[in-house]
Amino acid sequence: MGRRRGYRNILFLFFISVFFLQFFCFASDTPSVLKLDNFWEQTLRVGDLKGEWLSDEDSHNGGDSKAVLTLCKGEDGQENAVRLDYELGQKYQYRYSIMRLKFSEPIDISSYQFLSFRLKGNGHKLKIHLVTGEIKDYNYHTYLIDSTSSRWKEYIIPLASFQQEDWGEKKPLDLKNIVMLQFQTGSVQEGEKGFFTLEKVELHSDSEKWKNYLPKTLLLSDYARTGVKVDLLNGEWKAESDSVMGGNSEAEISVSRGGKALKLDYALRKDCDNRYAVAKLAFLNPVDLSKYNTISFSIRGSGSKVKIYLGSEGVTDYDYHGYEIGAASESWKEYKIPFYVFKQEGWGNYVPLDLNRLKLVQFKTISRVCDEKGWFEIESVRLTREDDNLIRTFGGFKNYDVVRKDKQDNGCFLGAFSESYSRNIGDIHLFESKIGKKLAQIMWYQDWSSSFPSKECNLLTQEGYLPHITWEPWISGDTNSIKLDNILSGQWDEYIAKWADDSVEFGKPYFLRWGHEFNLKFYPWSILLNDKSPEKYARAFRYVRDIFIKRGATNAIWIWCVNHVSFPNDKENDVIRAYPGDDYVDWIAIDAYNFGFQQGYNLGWSTFDDLFSSMYITLVKKIADKPIMVGEFATTPMGGSKSTWIKDTGISLAEKYPAIKSVVWFNVNKETDWRVDGNPEIAKAFYETVSNDYFLSSAQGLLNVDKKVPGERNLYLDSLKLLNPYWNKPILSASKFSGILTVDGDLSDWPSGVSTIQMNKENFSRSSSSRSSNHFKASIKIMADSAALYIGCELEDDFPVLNPFTNGEIYKGDSLEMTLCKNPKADLGRLSFTGEDYHIILGTGDEKLDLLPSIWNVSKGELGDGEVNVKRTKNGYIMEARLLFSNLGDFIYKKGERFGFDLIINDAGASGERDRQAFWTGNSEFYRNPSVWGLVEFKEE
């Protein structure tokens, strides 16, 4: 080979410079390439790095394998390579042979990012180890090569791809303390003989070669050339089914279309609840694909839905990040999907997608149909580096700039919650880029098993966000672990004090929403699960804050948060009685969600006004000088237009709710898809809504809100008329009746001139189903005498007299509901039922089930007094009822007096269950909020 003196002199000068840099701290640029195979002496020594190539085998462990190391010719025909010939013995279980470069002194390679070399061998697996001084041999950091080739092949391996083996204690790879680089046989086959040869072993600090190695478009499916292997990334396409979980589905992978496509044939069987079949590209080592941001492919198939998953190191199979493309058709369809739309499955703990350490790409059937057989083909699977503008046109997303509206004037400050936002600023910025505006606050949850989240608070504050911690006094999910009595007795003082001390150490302002939604029965801190005592909740709130005050944690901004309705709506579950007092509350919050017709909830489509107006009015009237926040809110897409809901909400907030100073969108796919950035149309609607200057972004502006509120008190009170103009209530006249009336479902004996209410499709609530409205019309007549109220109702109905329910559930079928107050002097603006308010339901019964019409007194929880009869007509039915005033206690009929009153018709569909409602006054809050009722006035004939 010769000495190559010029080359050696250059290397000598290089190592002299490294020596001065390390030991005399002189400034010097690190060479971009460090060569480790200095064979110019035709020996195995690496002179200037003070190292030597050695062979080793399992004889140290009592084995009998053999290893012989020699110099040999490299790819260029010169003797500049090193070769290991080996034979694996049989005496040691983990038989091995090794070629290693051992340094006599630890070397610092932290300035380098890539290891490169050329390699050939006779096809066996190979492990490459980077060894630091503190790590034992079975804990080395390793990179696996699946098989060597008989031809020279160049490898360029990121040092970040070396992973510690799982044998013992985990320690990071210390690139400043490398003592050895070794190449070890990966096979443990007894008696196996083989060889591998190395040359040009180098370290690289520049990325030019890596850029060439990973092109702008990285093909993952060159099936014609490599079969199902992806040589470049050391990966292989494989078929998998639920058989790995004990199922018996089948999956088979093959190359199709002349080597252009990969085909998965599958048959889903019954022995696994979560049956599936998968075409999986598994990488032998985690790969760094962070330079790419989009996956594209073409697919066709037999019609089953397909989901694409990306799996990164540290994420288990049921937590992979996925994106569903829907059903594959028999025609080819091309997809280009940016990585940011992949969302983690909701099974376990949140782990962000780590593109620096990707371990698989898979295409999975998501059908759960037993005995389904099918197939799909994929081709041109590739990763690309797209510019941001192109990525954000995915599915219609526009490239919205983040508009920094840091105004200090009045408005509503934006906030959001998602599982990752408190830990991953990049996810927040991505969300902001889609909605076109910066957020002012970020909310997340902490239970009482967790310590104060200093790391998250500091990260968010540094990035210009106000942290908002929802501090839940329970061990998450355990409803018996903590009660308010435990807190009040001092059992949790030490824990609370530690939070307070950590809050002091953090030192910056943050929201603290303690014990939220306490008027729901589900939480262990709720009123109903704590002796039905609102006062006990208020004492607990004060108790916790007092500990913070005593320890100087005055940077916490305390939020008292209610659910928009109390459930159950009992007099004990009174939110006002649970108010801790103005000295203890800085902000008030209301939480509400439009569940629509989401399966399992089916609460009906509710607008923002339907959800928030009642509680908002209560709090504005009862509690002075506190800003109000929407602590959590969102809408489902199930049952209406999510885009329209968002736009209408923006208008309502700006026009009707001046006391609401901040809102927090619940941006999670949980009970339903609450997100606004998972669908381009919805993202656009949200963008257009918050682009109004009314929606603000400044965390500092949010902190200044409480200074504005006292001067706006009259503005808040005046705005209530926009939500509840109870002084303009509709009035129904109930004529005096003095004759004899037979309640038989025939209205022909009713006198003429009786007051009548006409209701049609215009009276339907927004929560009504999309069933045709052409078959609905109602005419309702009202009369009264001194003992009873008479109701005659004639309806056009496409599915008449369907009510298979009894007693308190008859509202679920064809029925008429009525509310009435027996006190003519009651406050017309009251927001909840009193002992003078009554709710009555008249059910049609069900002919097919021989169920008779009935009366149910909701307020008393018993059958009502009176008569009700129903008769079918050609186009619907007639209901006639005589409702005794004795249902209302000591009600006294007085001429000329007006009483609170409302009427609602429940209309059942083909299933016999209510799917739409028509309201006289038009408000679905009638059953809990008397302020939305109209009036009935009793008159003479």
C-alpha cells in the first residue's frame, strides 16, 4: 500500500491541532471528517488516536468460538481494509466474535453526527457498538445491520440512532468518553462460519453526505428492486394480524403490479375483539426522518377503511399516531398527508411523535367485521420535504399567519386545551397557524398525585402564555380517595403547602382552577357527594386558598368554576350557596359542551346561548365585579353544522356576553371530536371567527382584565335583556269555561273563540333531527274553570301516537309538556324553579302496546290528577286533557291574573322515541329556567 507521506503529514498536523484544542483550550475548528482506519503503517494500529484494531470472541465466557483479524485489500484494490473471519462455537449460549477498535485513552467525538464505513460480508447479521467508559459490555449502545452483502456497501449512520441494549441500567451515550468501536457477529447460530470486511471508517460533522444519503423524496416501496425490503433505511415490509394477540385473522403480503405495488390480502376472524390485519414497514433500528414532513402514497382496495400509523421509539402499539383515510376503492387514489395531522390513539399516556426515532410505518384495516375478507394495494409510498405553504393546503388548510393582536382594550382572550400543549410549544404554534391567532392562555389538568408543574409553567410563560392549571382534588379516577372532609380536617395540608411553596418559587402569575364543575354529581369534591352541602364546598375552597395565602403564594389567580347546569337540579345543588366569597375568588368560570346527537349522550343540538345564557345571567346578577371565563367548551359535529355553531358562537360572545373575558377551547378527540384543527372546513370557520379584533391574544392583557370589570357592572346588567327579555313575554289568554265537556279526544264540543296557539316547523328547536318537517303542524287550545285547565291539541304527525314509555319517562315519546307557576307575583326573571313552579307532562300512550294516555307531575314525581284522551286522525292525532288545579297545590283561579306558562310538544319518530321538539316560546331551557317562559292570562268567556 505504501506510506503516503503527504497524507500522513496532513493527519499529523490535524491530530496536533486536536491535541492543543483539548488540552490547552486553544480555539480551533474541528475537521469535518475524522478518519479511524489509519492503515498506512500496514498494521492494525491507529497511531495518532492511540488505538488498535483487535479481535475477540466468547472464550472470556467459557465459549469456543474463533476470530481471526487480518489486513486485506479494500474496494480500490489497495491493502487498506481489515477483515474478521470467524467460526461460532457451541459452549456459550450467547456465542459471538468481534472486531473492535480499542482506544488507549477515551476520545471525544461529540462534534460529529455520523459514522460511515464500507462493508461487505457473507450475509450474516452484524451489531455495531459504541462503547463509553462507564457502560458494561451488555449495555453497549448498538446499531443493527440485518445482513451483510457480498458486494461493498456504504453505510452512513447517525450517532443518534445508536440505542442502548436492554440488559441493565440505562445510561446515555457519552460521546465525549468513547473507549471503543466494535463490530460483532449478530448471529448466535452454532457452528456458523463467516467473515466481514471494513474500510474507510470515518466520523462526519457536516451533513452534506447525509443530505445525499437521504434525498428530498425518500421512496419506501421500491419493490421491484428490493422485494419487500427497504435497504436504505434497513427496513422490511411485513404482514401482521391479530394472531399476535391470540386472534385467528390471516394476513399475507406480496409484491404486485409487476413489482410496483405491495398487496395485503386478509381475512378477519372472530377470535379477537379487536381484529385487524396490517402491512407494516418495520425498521431494524429507529431512523431519523425529521427532515421529512409528509407521507404520500397511492392505494386501492376492496372497500374496507384503512388507517396509517407512524410509530416512534417509546410508543407502544396501542398508542401509535394514526390518520384514517376512509375506505379504499378499487380505483387508485393518491394521498399526500402531512405528519402534523397524525394523532396519538387515546389508549394510554400521551407520548409525542418523535420523527427523530421512527420505528415503523403501517397500513391497517380498521374493520371489525367477523369473517370479512379483503385486500388493498399500496404503491409509491414515499416521504417528502414539502414547504410549509404546501403542507398547510392539506385538505383545504390555508397558510394562516399568526396574527399577534396584543391589544389591551376590551374583548375576549383566547385559550385552548390539548394533551400536548403544556409540554410541546410546537403543537401550540401549529394550532395557532391554523386558527390565525396567538393564544393568551394554555389550560391543562393536574390531580392530587402530582407535584406543582414548574417545568410546564416556566415553558409556557417564557413563550408568552398564561398557564392555567385545573387542579382536581382526587387521585385521577378514584372517587373515594379524597373527600372535602379529608381536606378540611388537615389530612392534605402538607401536600397543599408544598404546592404553595412551589408556586412561590415559580413566582409568576398563573390561573388555578380548583375543584371545577362541583355542581355535577360525578366528582368526589362535588356538593352531592359531600353531604349535599354547598357551604362545605365553599369552606374547602377557602381552606385551600388560605394555605396559599399564609405561605405567600399570591401569584395564583383563583378560578371558581361551575358547570352550566346543576345535575341533578336539586335545591341542595345550589351554586350560589357554594360561592366562597369575593375575597377568595378572582375569576368565575362556566363549563359547557354541545354534545348534540353523539352516541351515548343524545342531549340534542344546543347553541352557545342554550348552554350558557341561564348560568351566565345567574352569575352576573348574583355575583358582582368578577370577570367570567368559559373554562371549557366545544361542540360535536354530530347532529348539526359545527362550522355554523362556531361562527354563531363568535357573534353571540361579542354581542351578548360582555362579562366573558376569556374562553378555553377543548381541542381534543375524546367523547367526540371536539377539535377545530382536525377538519379543514371547521378550521377555516374557527379562523374566520377569531380573526375579529374582539378575540385577543395578550397574556399580559388577560392579567389586566380584573381592573376593568368594576367599571363595567352596569354594562353587564344591561346586556342581560339581549339574552332574556322577560319583560316582553308572549301572553296566552285562557277563556273562562262554564259548560260540560267530555274528554274523549273530540274537540267538536269546544266553544268557538277559544284562544289558540299555532305551532309548526318554525317552532322546532335547533336540537331537532333532520327528519322532514312537512308532516308537523299543531293547533293548541286552552280553557279554564275554577277547578281545571283544559287543553285541546290537534297535530299533523307522520308517526302518531308513539310513546312506549311510562311515568316520568313519557316525555321521550309523543307528548305535551306544560310548565306553570301558581304565583302571579313571581319574579319573571327568576332563573330556577321555586316551590311555586310546576312541570306537567301529558303522554299519548301507545296503541300497539296497549299503553293508555297518562299525566305525570314532574314536580311532585307522581301521576297527575285529571283526564287525558287521544284519538287518531287521518294525518295525526288529537289530544284532549282536563288537568285539575289540585296538581298545583293551593292554586286559586283569579280573573285577569297572569301566570308564568309554557308549552312544548315532543314528537317521536319511527322508533317511538322523541327526535324533535317544538316550543311555544322557542327556548329549550324551559324545564329548568322559568325566565324563558311566556304568560297565561285567565279571562271570562
